[in-house]
Amino acid sequence: FMVVAAGFLDFTFWGLRQAIVYGGLGHLQILPARVDARARLSASAADDVAALLRGFPRVDLIAPRVEFQGLVSAGPRTLTFSGIGVEAAAESKLRSLTMLTAGQWFTGRERVPQVLIGSGLAERLHARPRAMLALIAYSDRGSMSASDVQVAGIFESGVLEYDARMLLLPIGAARELMQTSGTSSLAVLLRDAAETDEVVARLRSGLIRRGIAGRVAPWDALSPVYASVVRLYRWILDVFLVIITLVVVLGIANTMSMAVFERTSEIGMLRALGFGSWRILVMFVTEAAMIGAIGAIGGVALGAAACVALSA
């Protein structure tokens, strides 16, 4: 039972990690040194970071982003939104687990800038693919800026609060709207998630050597919900482990006690033949250890078989 439960939890953690990473977060992100929603990496700094990342053979994808907030209007309806300017080709791979419920991804080469909007935001705006929207934002230069965009598609991330506010548009259109050449972050996908810590450490030292004012954040630091879920599930597993251990120990103690009581005549004969009490105790302990080993091996084998069958 514990083998199956541990396998289930391991798969749950793996699935949650994949959902977080391929839901748009990436395995790690390079962010401005200053913790501020309007902070940007300069164009030269972003180019230096990208060049540094391309020197890492473990890096599979680099996705630059420009984040901003503003107002979006569709006819008489006006709502606040959070926007991310993205490169379409890279972002579509990074968000491979994000489901499009209508329309399609934009390419970033359309004559009229196109956007993807969350399902909750689309519902509140009564917007469908090909609908026209007006975006208004307070630019980095301190002035109001506006842009007309067309809805290319509607997506669902699985997080209602996120889908109710989020909007994706081409990074060029976002920079033009915000009147900036900077980058809010660089999201990075790796070939193997197990190498995240090593890449983060090497990248931090690389930024220091090049004098780039930036910080590196792994995916689990950017998503505190993962750590909370892991702690909760592991606490539940530990409780079950304690209960099952007590049951097993009591069961073994009962079995061995019966084995001793049923062999009092044999023990008396061994004592009469000169066997000491410690030698007899070792015999029973050895027997218990062999039974336990056989049971453990059999339990692991049956648990692994059950895991394979459930996975199939």
C-alpha cells in the first residue's frame, strides 16, 4: 500500500511541476534586480543574458517578456487587465499545457496586433475571436498610450483568477504600447528539470562576472503553491506511515509471541541441551528478520507491479 501511495504522490508532484513549468512559468526566470512590477532589464542587459544562456547546452528555450497593466475596452465594457508581451513561437512551446478554447495562437506578424485573452476576461467582455479591443496603459515614459488589437483566441490556464485578468500579445506591440525597449523577464526551459539548481547556480555566477544587474529565480521559488501542496501531501503520507507502522509492528509482535508460546516444549528441550537464553533469542530474532525480509521484498514487488498496472 505504501509503495502505491508513494508512487501516486510522486506522480502528483511531477504532474504539478509540469503544469507549473509548462503553464508559462518555465524552469527558471531572469528578472530585474529591483523587485518592482514596472522594473525592466535594459535591451543590452537582456541581450547579454540571452547570449549567456545560449552558451548553456542544457537550455532548450528562451522566452522574453514584457509585463504591464492597464484597461481593456470592448464596446461599452471596460475592465482592468494584466498583460504580457511575448514572442509567439517561444511562448506557445512554453505554454504547451495551456488550452485554447476558441481561436488560435497569433504569429506576431499580423497587420493588426492580435491577442490571446483568458476565458474569464473574454466572458466579462463578451469577446470572441476576431473581436476588436482597445488597450490603454500608462507607459514607461509617464504618458497614457493606447492600441487597438484583435482577439486571436481564448485560453484557459485552470486558474480562475488568472484567466479573469490575463491577456497575451506580441512583444513588439507590448513594447510599442509601453514605449519601452526593455524586458520584464526571460523565461527559460531546460532539457531536464533535474538540472535546474545547477543551471541557476552557474547563471548567477555568470551574471556577477558580466556585471549584469539581474536575479535568477527557479520555478519553485516563483510558485509558492507547489511547496504548500508538497508539505500538505507529505504530512498526510507521514501520518499514514506512522499508523501503518504501528499496525505492522503490533502484527509482527503478535505473530512472534504466538510462535514463542507454541514452542515452549522446543525451547525447554534446547535449554536442556545447553543452549543459552541469548542463543535462543538470536534464533527467534533471525527467524523474524528472515520473515520480515521476505515480506518486504514481496511487498515491494507487489507494490511495483500494482504501480505498473495502474500506470498502464
